[in-house]
Amino acid sequence: MARIVQKFGGTSVADMVRIKAAAATVKRELDDGHQVAVVLSAMVGVTDQLVGYAAEAGGAHYSSEYDAVLATGEQGTVGLLALSLQEMGIQARSWLGWQIPIRTDGVYGKARIENIETEALERCLGAGEVPVVAGFQGLGPDGRITTLGRGGTDTTAVALAAALGAERCDIYTDVDGVYTSDPRIVAKARKLEKITYEEMLEMASLGAKVLQTRAVELAMKSGQRLHVRSSYSDAPGTLVVDEDEIVEQEIVSGIAYSRDEAKITLVQVADKPGVAAAIFGPLADASINVDMIVQNVSAGGKTTDLTFTVAKGDLERAVETVAANKKKLQYKDLISDSDVVKVSVIGVGMRSHAGVAQRMFTTLAEKGINIQVISTSEIKVSVLIAEEYTELALRALHSAYGLDAE
Amino acid sequence: MARIVQKFGGTSVADMVRIKAAAATVKRELDDGHQVAVVLSAMVGVTDQLVGYAAEAGGAHYSSEYDAVLATGEQGTVGLLALSLQEMGIQARSWLGWQIPIRTDGVYGKARIENIETEALERCLGAGEVPVVAGFQGLGPDGRITTLGRGGTDTTAVALAAALGAERCDIYTDVDGVYTSDPRIVAKARKLEKITYEEMLEMASLGAKVLQTRAVELAMKSGQRLHVRSSYSDAPGTLVVDEDEIVEQEIVSGIAYSRDEAKITLVQVADKPGVAAAIFGPLADASINVDMIVQNVSAGGKTTDLTFTVAKGDLERAVETVAANKKKLQYKDLISDSDVVKVSVIGVGMRSHAGVAQRMFTTLAEKGINIQVISTSEIKVSVLIAEEYTELALRALHSAYGLDAE
């Protein structure tokens, strides 16, 4: 008998048909003699609708009321799944964040889980009952409802699995696992049997939408194995595990991309100490995340060109923020471009293999694709290229690193 | 400075436009120097949608999960109104049933409020903040969410007004008060300035949908004045008050009707002791409410005809329940008819005036309307007639009792 936490995402509880399918999945594990706890998202689209209402009410910023409104989505689905399970003759009950409680730090809209009290849930599991837990929500120190931010239900699931000492944490979603690249673009993309936490983390933060970054971090920290799998079939998906568990590690395990990128270039900015701080300080104050940064060596020595990227949605504000300091920065020109894409090659094998980046540059050059910005970490190389080359670049790199399915 | 509880129904929080209008109504009272607590329903239609989901999930019967699902509607509107108030610069916060808490007896789907702890709300009001309370929901003894049944938000509002010692309890709705009859049918219907609790109670239970019966009972018991008024204007509506407050009481204050009636006649049922119990016992066991009952004197002395009414939705089950006992009851025939309407004349003045019922019978006879069943109480006379005469009967009675507007 194993203890399993199952998480169903928004598309897996999209309507009563899908909720009943989720109930059948719970039953399958129970029939195999396992203990099951379930964590649910809101029905797909519901959270967006609630965010829309809150924005109309004037609550575009996070607040206690914003969270109270948003938390209703998960409250609905947990009740409906518990009902469906009961209808199948299975003992079940819903648990809201405040009932368990799942205690958070009280930061509205992006709270962090501080502690999950497991006493009540253990009693529930011990009595042969299936606890159906609302994801995405918790209880702040002041007794108010707090939500964990987008994709927070993944985090709830991983935190709960860790707290309950679950053997498995199954993440049910509308794809059947983690792929070497986006199968909608790269027809030869393969489903990975296993992937390391580190790689998954890079993939999540580089555009793959399968798992929330924080959830992967948490799983890595607590050593919680994740199983990303389809809610439409019982075929095995992808295991997210520790590096030790993967015997024959590929050098590169995936090619990710993100279209949510925009580039800003400052032409002939003064090349003297303090300039970078004068540019990026105000951006940080405006909560604009800067990703890649390159600064060229200046020709004459007096000025330099500086390029950096931000999320597309932040471009306008970023340009305004920089332009407000034009006098101080003394740049000649500001060029912005949102027709760019970031393509990344990811693999823990890179650490011990030379030439991975070189192969990327060569492959792109052979296809006539110009690299605008490069950024590297221990296990990934990212480049910024013109958006129109996205598909060409992904397919070429997928082949070049030997990832194509037979 | 007065303390006011304002309740907004489903149509008065139907969308963000209406929610902002409600916020403006709150502000108007605050600007006049009053303390305001607000109680809200879910957006109109939302509860029906949730009931539909729950039914699909197999939860047609009331249960803890049914209640958890249904309570989400009010949680959404209170958050959105609190946001709207904050946007207008007004201190406000939402309160869910479990946060106050509003303690109930724990009967899912139709819980009764046992106690409202006012400490937190008093602190909130004392600090100049507007508490925005979710109607329809409370906390059961086991820490689960319970709902109060249809129209339960009225009950929450009245109970809260009583608990907080509010001077006024304003019920904002989509009509501008209580009328002498349904204005959609009786063009000459007048808005009543005042009506007694007893009359309002009869009207509510006889088909007028302005206020929930339990809320009126509770108001009567606690002596809480209610003000039924429109959320579309600030014109005065109708005050629901104690009889003492109405100096010149009309004999009849309103004509109500209900189409939700069905009639069952048992032809030639045995006329002996125990028969009524044998008919109505099983109906009660099946939770079918029987309203009017008439039994004619039998011609020969051996058998009699017995007629009773039930809600339209219960007719099929009622017929099945009676038919299952046919052997025991030995009736000759069972006739059911759902094309009937109950028309009622209501007024506390009846107690001290003779001839009120007689005038009703005469008026209907003059119009050639046959009375099928009669039932009377201290302050009302109800008759069952063929549904096709509804409009004719209402208008004739409205004139006959001198209720027509000039």
C-alpha cells in the first residue's frame, strides 16, 4: 500500500464529465489498495473570469478581497469531486485551506505555504476517507484567505505530498508527460521517461507550462518524486526525479522556447561606472523583471551599446521607465523589439560535456539564423533570435542534439 | 447616527455595474453619518448553476459538499463589493460565515442560525470599517460550511441586524416595495407604505417572492423593522413593522396568488376513522407538504370524496405515494389537476371585521369563477380556482376590496 497525492489541473476538472473521470482515476488507485489524497485546481477559465471581475471592481492589485474572490473556484471543484466520489460509493470529503489549515505567510496573491497541519487529514486518511483538498489557497496569520499565485495548485500538491510523506505525487494534466520539445512544433519530439528536477526547473521557467517553477523547487528541496501524466489515459507519463535516479543521462534533454520576450537596446550609452545601476535600478523599483543582458565593448571607449530583455507585457512600462532617465543615461537612441523568441537547450549532462553551446551556435548559423543575445547557466544555453525563425530553430536543434524520435 | 444593515439580493449584485451601484448605496448612508453592515446574495443565476453542477455530480440531496459548492457564490460577491468600496476610498472587508462565525445547527442545505458572534464585527464597525457579510452561509458544529436554504440571505440579514442591534434592516431588491397585488397583472396595484409582519408572512408563504418566510418570522420575533426597497432608486419602499405601528389599518392589505399548486381528489374513499392518517402519513414520510385539505360529507355515509393540494413539483410523487396504498384506502378513482391557482386575500383587519370571506366568494361568483377548495386562517382567505381565471380573479378582488389606485 502506497500513499499517493493526485493533483488535477484546470482542464482535468473542466466540467462534470472531466470531474467524473478524475473520480474514476481516484477509484483506480483505491482499488489497487493505495491511500489517496487529491488536490484540485478551479475549472479551466474560472480563475480568469474571477480575475476579470476583480479588475472591474478596481482590484487589479493583490489584496485580501482579491484572494477571497479567487479562492472560490477551487472551493467549487473540491465539493463537486467529493460528491462524485460519494456517488461512486467512496468515502470522501472536501477540505478548504482554512479547514486543514494550510498556513501561509499572508502575502495576498502570491502567498507562500509555511506549514500544513496534517492531523485532521491523517485522521481522514486513517478512516479510509479520501480528502479532496482545494489547491491554490491557504490561511494567512490574520485569519484571511490567501492565494498562492498562478499555478499555485502544483505547489499545494507538492507541499501536501511532502507533509503527508506520500510515496508519489501524480500531476494529472492535459498532456501525457514532459517532451523533449513542444510536439505541436517539433513532430519528432519524444516523451521523456524521466527528467531531473534541475532540468524541469529550467524548462518551467523557460516556457514549458507543464509545472509551476515553485512546485518543482519545492519537490527538489523535499526530494518528492513527481509523476506528470495525462488525465485522459492511465499510460505512464514523465517522472521528475533526482539526478542519481537517471543512469544514462543524455547530454541535452530538451529544447524549450518562450515567445514572451521583448528586447530593448540602448545605443551609445555612456560607458562609465554606475550606468548599469542607473538603468536597472528604476526597472527593479517598477517590479519589471530583466532577463538577459549584454553589453558590447565600446569602439571609442566613451560609449557602448547595451541590450536587455523583459517580458512582453512589461515592454511599454520598461521603455517609459528607461526613457524617464534619458538625461542621466545620455544614450543616443532606444530601440525596442518584441518580435523575438528565446530558444533554450537544457540538460544536466552539459556540466560534464564540452561543445554543447558551440553545437547550438553552429546549427543556427547553418540555417542562417542570427543570434541576438546569448545567456548561459550551468545546465542551459539560451539565445534570443527573431521570432519568425522559432519553428526552424527548434526542429534543427532537436535533430542536432539527437533528440528526434525514430 | 443610526446603525443600518443593508441586504442586496441576487439581481442587485448581478454584475459589476450593479455591484458598484450597491457600493454607491452604501456610501450614501455613510455620508449621512450612519454605520453600515452589508449582507449579500450570490449573483443572480449563479446559485442555480451551482445546484445544476451538484446535481450532475450526484448530489441532488443536501450534504456537506453540496453546501461547500453553493457557498462559493456569496464568497465571490462579498469580495467584489469590498473591493468596489475600497476603490471608492471606503474602508471595507468581506466576512465569510466561518470567519465571523455565524454558527448554525449543522443541517446541510437548510441550516438554522443558532448564534452570531458579533465581537469581530463590532470591532470592524467601531474602526469605521464596513463589514460585507456573505449571506446564506454559516459554520456547522463540525467546522463545515452550512447553507440556509433558498432565500437564506434574507435570514442572515435579519439575524445580523438583530445581533448588532441595528436600527434599520434595508432589503434592497429589484422591486420598489410590497404591492397590494402583482403589478404585472393588476395594473391598479399600489405600493404599500407599511405592512405588518403577519401579513408579510402570509404574503411570502402565499406566493409573493419579496421576502423569505423565515426572515419575516425572525424579524417578527425580534421586533426588527424591515425596509423593502429598490436597489435602482433611493425612493422609500415598504416598511414591515409591528401591528401597533399602523394606525389606520385597512381590512385587506393585499391579494396574493400562487401558481405552484396541484390538486388531487380521491373519489369515494372509505369514510371511516384512520383514513386521513393512512393518506397523509405516507405523504409526510415522503416529505411532501400538503397544503389545503377538504373532505365532503358523504351521501350514503359509507364513502366520501377527499381533495388536497400539493406543490406542482411534488404532484407526481404524491400520486405515486397515494396509489401505492390503494388497496388499503379502497378509493374508486384518483383525479389529479395541476391547472389550478391559489388566490388569497390577506389582512390583519379581518380579525375584527365580518364579511371579508363572503365578499370574496360573491365577487368570484359574479365573475362566474368556480371555487374548488377553500381554506382560511385568522388573517387570510385562500381559494383554489382554475388557473385560466387567475388574472380575472385578481383584478376583480383588488377592486372589490377597495385596493385600486386612484
